[in-house]
Amino acid sequence: MIQIFSFKYGGARYMANILKHIKAGCGSFSASLCALLFVTALALFPADIPDISLSNHAWELDHGVRIENGTLIVEGDSAATRRAKIIVPAEAFGHAPLYLAGEIKLENAALGKNYYHAPKFKIYQSDDLTKYAARNISSGGNTDWSLFALKYQIKKEDRAAALLVEISMQQCTGIFYVRNLVFSLTPPALELNSFPYALPEHLVCSIAIEKNNTKPFNNNLLGANSQFVFDADYSYDSPIIDIAVKDSGITLLRFPGGTVANWYDWETDKYFIPPDGPPPKFGIRDKAFRYRAYETLCKNNKLSTIQVFNILYDSPEKSAQRLRSLIRDGMRPSWIELGNENENRDQQSTEIYTAEAYIKKTKSVVDALKMVDPSIKCAVNIQHGNLAENEWAVALAQNRYFDAVVMHPYALKGGSAFDTETMRGILKAYMTVKEYIDDYRTIFMRTPLLISEWGCPAVSKKIVQGNHITALGTADAFFAIIENADDNLVEMASLHIFFGDFMGMYYVDADRRLVKRGYAIVFRMISSVFKDSELFTARSRSPELVAGLPAIQARASRSRDGIIRVFTVNKCPQKAALVIEIDGVPYAGAWSIESFSETDITDHREYAINENPVKKSQGSGAITLAEYSINIVTLK
């Protein structure tokens, strides 16, 4: 596992400490890495970067927090937040990106009632605590020391004199260990051999297919979320968007997006600017959403629609008029979402700011919509995680006026650097999404679930969004979705987000080329296996990386012309065997395999729209899955 030196910066002392660590510390580093650290430090670190080491006596420690032998130890409390904090001068950083880096470990950690009740790091501007970066440590399983980093950048318009660094356990239990803290001006580099889990000894994935045990695959699981109010140059009627839709294999497109839907005025097709509430924070204020272009795109590509209605500002009557208009235009939605993530304070209004207010408003809207179309399906929204202790979710669970619930169980969200914690979180995407859905079942039982946003939107597009680890995580998360659709609990899913520079499956690069990320390749593979198919109920078996997290997964389908295909993901850095049984007989016949893998799994990659990095081969008998690969195995 990667280790980090803890330097004390400042003039001659800074240089002396570097030399001391280079001489004494290379026993745990390769000579080349030590040399690289030395050269990088000389080139990139000015003499006045502040000392943030745990030997600095400026650290302020709450009750239950201590420093022992160079390690910060935070003991969690489910009823309190326990912090260690230090204020450091900001002058050395200017407006360049900075990284708070170190090593972390958790012991018996359990999250609190909300997903953000977790161990975490924060960096604030000390004179304005509304300006900060934060990262929750929520992937679990950190029983070994792991590399961690949090990025922060002071905006050009800000003149911060000092930064407040805070390490805490917010209303959660367990013990949080931190050591080797350092400020860096470059992101930490994760070695390719730093697989964050213990590797099972025998990597074999088996699936026992029974030809008579199938169910029709629900194509509404192949949706995407998108909007274009962030983008001055593109919209639903841009030719490149039609090209991307055809390339992707999506079957459903959400409108008008997520957060932005809370301010969408369907009559003007623009943002509604409330006179007495917070204005929309995102996008171009006066840009049209281009609903008519969205309608044309959907009709031309035979896409289903799910619509997010404006619960914050539209009256029940105005909502009913919107539904009438959609039906009249031949765009009756499969579902209507009653707002987007309205438990979040920044997605509320002066009217809708509590669960009670949300329930009262959405009840009246549902009544109005059912008067227009009694069979229209309406869905309320909740957060994810520890729902039995979430007042918003508990209040909704006591009602039955809605047809479904919307939840956005991202596998990993937040953070700003690619480190061991990020890699661990992405590679346990299946487990994370499954746990959120299992938790949902505890209070909403059989109420249908709509996953109108999902994915691994972890960090900066140049660090994680375009690398192969995120492609693996996306494939892994889909297994949790399809598994929970087996009993029809999950009725739709749309990947976030279809197009855009930050985290889109597709985007336009600096050379004005339409390109795609690795998880666009994955999505196309998923669609080609499952769209319009019969899904076999058989689930695969493989060794686990940790309890509840298969190292390899597989699901199989049968196409309309009778071809059996197996979709698999091998998340491990070693090859694995795939063993298929059909009606009790081991399959030893001919096969072809399409495999998507990369030699450098951490490197940012983008692919031209016509590029296909999937490698094809064929054979018979034993089937081998490449390391770090997503695969389609077609039986002959």
C-alpha cells in the first residue's frame, strides 16, 4: 500500500527534513520513487507551505480525540461530532489547487442515520465557512492503512488569509485513525499494484443457467439523465446528441434533469426565478431547456420519458396542465417525479422545507394529476441510507398516496482526488448500491423504487471520471440494480449523466470532437446484452473481496433470436475463470468473447465516438476473463 512522508515545511528545516526522510525512509520505498519524491518536492513546494503534521501543537482536539505516536485517533459518538482542527495561513497556496494528503484507517466504523454522518475531512476558508471542500470516508473496509487526499482551491475572487482544516467523526461510531498528514500541490499518484482488497486465492465465477427460468428484461432500466442548461453550445437538437443517443443504447431519457427541475417553468421552458426564495444555482439563467427538441429526440429514437415536475413553485393546477400538455403531445411519461432531492436544504423553497410541507403539497399535486389521468404513476423522493432514522423518509413511509419512491443511490459521490479510498469505494459499487436498496426495503417494503440517478460520479473528470476503475464500478453497480429488479422492486434506472464535460458519458473535448468515457462503453455493452431480452434468473457465485462483495459477477440473457449472452465483470488484477452450466450440464462448446480492459486502469481515457476499445476473440471449452475486465460472452 502507498505510504506518505510527513514533511515539516519551512526554509532550511523543510530541506533538512526532506533529506532526512530520503536517507532514512527509502527502506519502504523504491529508489526511483524516493528520487521522484525528492525532485517533485524541490520543484513544487515553496518554503512557506504550512506545517500540518500531527506534531504541530496548534491542533485543537475535542473530547474523544487524541494524538498518540504521530497518529490522530478519533473515537466516534452517534450523538455528537468529534473534531480535530487546525488553522494554517493560506498565502503559500494562492489560487492553485492544493491537496490535503495522508493515510487513514477505520476500526468498527458504522455510519450514522444520514449518509453524511461519517468520518470526514474538511477544508474551510477560515473567514467564510460557507466556502469549503469536504469528503466523507464511507466506503468501509478500511482496516489497513490507505492513501487519502482532499483537494481544495481558493477561487480567484476570494482573498482567504487562512484555512481551517477539520478531521472529524460526525454522529457515527467506531474509531478513525489518521497519520502522515501533509499538504501537496500535486495529486497523489496511486500505484497500479495497490489493489485495495485482499485478493482471493481461486478466482472462479460460476453461473448455473436454467433455460425455463426467465423473465422479460425491463428496458426502463437502461435510462439516462441529462439536461443542457449548463452548456451554451449544445442541446437536444444538436446533431452530436442524436449521434450519442444512437451510440449509447439508452431506452429512456429523463427530463428536465435533476436539481434544475426544481426551478423549471414548463410554460416558458426556462428557469422560474422565485421572488421570495433561493434562485437556481446552476446553469445559464436565461437559456431555454428546449423541451420541443427533447420531444423530437425521444420520438425519433423511440425513447421513453420520465418527467420531473416542479413541486417547489408549480401549483397543483399548473402541474395538471403540464400533464395534459404532455399527453396531448404524445409524450405521456412512464413516471412523474414529484420534485428532485427535496430533502436537501438547497433544493427547497420557502413553502417546501419540511417533510410535512412536502407531503401536503405532493398530495394535492397527485390528486390533481390523477384527475387528468387516473393511471398516471407518481413518485416522491428520499435520500439514501439509514432510512429508519431519517425523519423525511419515515414520514413518507407512513403514507400511500404515491405509486413509487425515487432514490439516488450513488456508489461513490464526492471527493476530489484519486486515492486508495476512492478506488476501494468504486470497486465496491455493487455492495454499496445493494445496501442502500436493502435499507430501502426495511421501511418501504414492496413500494416500487425508481433510481433516476445512479453511477460513480466521484471526482474531477481528469482524475477519475475517465479512468477504467470507474468503468468497472459502473458495471458492478448495475448488477445491484438488475438484481433488485428481479422481483420488480426497481422499475426504472437512469445513469447520471448522459452528456457534459464534468461527468457525462459523452462530451465534446478541447478539439471540439465528440468523445465518450469508459462507462459509455460499458453502458453500450449492457444494453447490447439485455435490451429486449429474456433475463435468466440465475445469479453467479464467486469468491468475495469482503463479505457481501463478489470479486466477479455474471448475469445471462437470451435474445429474441435465441442467443445466450453472459455479461460479466472481473474487478481483480488477475485473470479469472468463468464456468457456465446450462440445465445442469457444464458448457464446453464454442463461444466468442468481447472484452473491455485497459493496461493502465488509473489513467484518464477518452474514446472517439467511432472508436471501439472492446477486443473480440473466440474459442471453445474453458473461458478466461482478463484482469480488470468487463465482458460479453456469447455462446455458439
